[in-house]
Amino acid sequence: MKFLFDLFPVILFFIAYKLADIMVATAVTIAATFAQVGWLWLRRQKIDRMLWVSLVIVTVFGGMTLLLHDEAFIKWKPTVLYWAFAAALLGGMVFLRKNLIRSMLAGQMDLPEVAWNRLNWSWIGFFTFMGLANLVVAFNFSTDDWVNFKLFGGMGLMLVFVIAQGLLLSRHLEDNK
């Protein structure tokens, strides 16, 4: 359910783009992200830092897209978001000496230190790659291709990555039984 909740703005962006254009889709995405935060706030649920970061980035880059009527800004948004996540994970390791992936998931699984470090580096690499892939598609293919990639390509790559991580981690989880 959380996965669908997180995809809510992306799905609405896709639908709005297909029904109207990139400007309408951008406005819908900004509104949908504010709605997500508002929904959690009204229900007195914790609003993840990732959602706050996403709200700021979509508002800034989406706002610039709408204000300047230039779709390049909204096309940069996924890359900035992915690279912000990668930078946070890297910064946690380098400056705070803290594995943020471990901080988020330690209550759900017990892994050896080497596995936590590999997992953290894997996510840093994945987010870096996704940011680059977004730029390649956004600025070398049509906007229509980019919108399709944003939903289907991004979601597909994320699914493959998460499954691969699960398979790699499963051997550590079995060792700890």
C-alpha cells in the first residue's frame, strides 16, 4: 500500500500528461505531492524525510517549469531527487559515520556489518545510475518517451533492483537463523 501511495504523484503525472500536456501534468504532480503530505498530516502520521525532500524538489522544479514554461526543469526533478538520496546515503557514511540504510531497516532484519555496507553502497550506486538514466532519456528522447520511462522504466528498474537486493540479502538472513 505504501508503494502505491509513494507512486501516487507519478501515476497522476502520467495520466495528466496523456490527457493534457506537460504543464498540466506538472501542476497535478505538485498538487498530488501536497495532498500526500496533507493526508498524512491530517491523519497525524509521520511524514518521512524523503517525502519532505520530494515535496521541496517537485515544488521548486515544477514551479520553475510552470513559471518559465520550460519542461526542462521538471525533467531534471527525478535526477535531482535520486542524487539527493544518493548524497544523503553517502554523506551519512562519510560525515556522520552512520549507515542510513541500516538505520531505516535494522528493526526489520539483522545483517552482518559487511552486508549493511554493501547494501548502502548498492543504493548509492542505484540512485546515481537512475539519475543518469533519467538525464539520458529526458534530453535524448521525446517528452512522451521520457514520461513513459519515468513511470514504467523507473518502476521496472526499481523492481528489478529491489528483487536483486532481496536475493543477495537472503543468504545473510538465512545465516542468521
